[in-house]
Amino acid sequence: MKKTLFTLVFCLSTFSILYSQNSDYQKVEKAVSFYLDGGTNNDFEMLKKAFHTNATMKFIKKGEYTEVNALEFFKKVIKPGPKQNRKTSIVDINISGNAANAKLEIEYPEFTFIDYMNLLKIGDEWKVVSKIFYRKPKNN
């Protein structure tokens, strides 16, 4: 009886942990999908669902470190218009408790952006709190 009870408790605990991780994985995936789909469709309102209001974007511009508020940056550059000619993918998602990161690729005809998104679980939602990226030229 004790062995059966232990096995049952162990299985339920394992299922609960796996379900929670899977649920968080799907929520992180949803958050970064708002970013990818919003950018592809030139939809700032969709894109902004991915980000915390104080999220930063950090990158190298003309050899210099640059840091901006992510939403302020995207509000200036994303304007309604035709769908972007690009292919997006979520390469990897890692989650540790209430912190996560995601590696994304956004492939344009001339170059590919490699994005690294850092997310935090705020309440029951995952939000991007910082983004760094690299613009990889196409090899001809």
C-alpha cells in the first residue's frame, strides 16, 4: 500500500511539474510570437503585447553600444503597410522558474536578424524585458 501511494504521489508530482513547464513554454512561445507576427504584419499593437513597458533593446550600431526602450523604438519604425517579406522561426526557448530566454531568427532576402529575448514571468504572463540582436549578412 505504501509503495502504491508513493508511486501515485510521485507520478502526480512529475505530471504537475511537466504540465507547468509545458504551460510556461507555450506562454513564452506565445509572447515571442506576438513580436514575430506583429513585425511581419506591421502591427505595432500586436507586437507590443510581447514587451514589458520598460523593456530595453541593446545592440551595436556603427561599432558602438546602443541601448533604447524597445517599445519606443518599434513605435517609430513599425507603420501599417504590406506584410514584410521575411521568414521567422523560434530556434530555442529556455525556462528557469520565472526567467526565460528565446533565440529567434528573422530571415530577410538580404540578411538575417538573430534575436535573443530575455523574458520574465510577471503574474501569469511572460513579457520580454530585454532584447539583444545581431544582423547577419547573407553569404553570396
